[in-house]
Amino acid sequence: MAHIILAEVTASVSELKRNPMGTVAAGEGFPVAILNRNEPAFYCVPAQAYEALMDRLEDLELNALADARIADGQAPLKMSLDEL
């Protein structure tokens, strides 16, 4: 069965066990796909990349919430950054 691998760097579970930090470093700051029997089992994501991903996800969720409120007819409030 074919699988889409969403990373440019791959490593086996055995390689990860043998040298965890080397496996993470091989991704040069990007995710590393960890393969089990040539199938993606999980992605090893460096902390900085994970934090950026979570920040982006939060921004998308907040934008969706704002868009939903505007669609419901709620008027946006104007305020300065100092008022926040």
C-alpha cells in the first residue's frame, strides 16, 4: 500500500532508537518521518517547529471564530492595542 510521507527526511524506528538526537538533527529543524516497516508511524518534530505549528493553529482558530461572529451579524469593535 502506498503512503504519503509529509517530510523530506525519513528514518527508521531502529535509527531513532540508536541515535535519537542525531535523527532529529538530520531534519535540520524540520520534521522527520519515522518509518516502521517502510510505513510512516509518526513524525519527529523539533520543539521550535512544533511551537510555530501550535501558534499558527491558534491564529487560524481565532480567525475562524472572528469570521463566525461577523457572519452572525456581530459588529466588530474598534480599539487600539493599548486598550487590549
